[in-house]
Amino acid sequence: MSDANANTSLNIGDTLPAISLPMTGGSDFNSQNYQDQILVIYFYPKDSTPGCTIEGNDFNHHLDAFHAAGCQIFGVSRDSMRKHDNFKSKECFNFELISDADESLCNLLDVIKLKKLYGKEYLGIDRSTFVFAHGKLVKEWRAVKVKGHVEEVLAFVQTL
């Protein structure tokens, strides 16, 4: 990311600005609707890939515990709404997926990174998770490894 983008990304304690993006469930994600709640927003590279499927299923498996802690879960990738709808339906996710095709939320949270696959470099989403409490960023995980991550996020949320 350039220095200009780094200066516009959120840091711990910053407020989530007003942002509206399409999401599954037939409506838009509007950050202003969740100012009084705890939000977990997790970014993943691509629908229906192995790590992303495992991570989504882990969040779905623990969804009741997140809800008991007063928390809403949202998954975010740059995939289209059609791909999100198919992924959510196939995996029976009981939370919504946000389509960030224009990378506005990705850029705000600085999750687009230079990656390498089979020797080729490309810009892609670095698996990351963010917790917002009452509109403010309170915790972030970057370069997430899927195994055990959701349990760690849940343990943190339960302390809020």
C-alpha cells in the first residue's frame, strides 16, 4: 500500500465511517446500522476455496456463541454477489457476506497485499479479522492462519 492509503486506514480506537456495500440476504451492509453493537468483520480471499470455506464454517459453527456475546459476524471478499449467494447457500452460512468489488472496505482496513502464487505476484486480500465495539475498532488480526482463529476471536469478543 502507498503511504497515502496507509494514512487513510483505520487504527485501533478509530471509528468505522459510514459505508454501504451490497451483501447477501437481499440488503446492503450499512455500518451506521451497527453502531451500538459488536461487529466481527473478517476478510477472506475468495469464495469456495479450501481455507475460506473452513474459516466460514468455523464462524458459522460458533455463531450462537457470538450472538450470545451480542456480536454480529460479516464475511468480506471482492467476489460478486452471485458468487457470495452461491457460497453462502452451498455452505449454509447463517451470517451475511459483503461484496467489496470496489475494494472500499478493503482499502479502509488495508487488507489488500502483494501476494505470490506459483511464482506470479498479484494483489489480493490478506486474511484478516477486525472487531468493532460501538463503532470503534478494538482489535485486529492480520495474516490470519485459519486453524484456531475463530475460537480466539470468540474468546476476545466474550471479554467485551
